[in-house]
Amino acid sequence: MLAAVPLIWMTSPDWDYPFVSRMAVLAGEPVHFLGVPLVSLLVDLMRPPSAPYRNWYYRIPLEWFVAMPLWMFVWGSIETYVLGWVFI
């Protein structure tokens, strides 16, 4: 996941946007895009190695269509209204 951070920085369209602070790009965007995959990885690492992995068929759509949009909204709101990194 750490290898994805420079790629996120390189593809960010917010570098020249005057209403987005540098901290939002440097710290906020990696948290924004890697928050759900990191939690998913940690859940998988906490599972015992001998336990069968049977719930993937509902967990993948749940992460893609529920957790990711919800996290994007929550983190975007935190960046904008709590941390003040993005100005509307």
C-alpha cells in the first residue's frame, strides 16, 4: 500500500487548485483512497490462517458499493469541515 502513495500524489488533480491545501493532497488523499483497503487488509490479517475464507462473495460488493462511497463522503466531510484542508 505504501507504493500506491506516490502514484496517488502523481495523479492528483488538486495540486494547482487554490482552494485545496497541500496537506489535503499530501496526507488527505492517501487516507481518502487507502482507508477502506487498509481496514480490509487488517481484518484479513486478524483472521486465523486455518479459517476458511467463505464470505468473499458478499464482502467484495459490500466494500466497493457501500464502504467506499460512505468513507469518501465521511473523509471528505472531515477534510472540509473539521480540518479545514479544503475550502468550498
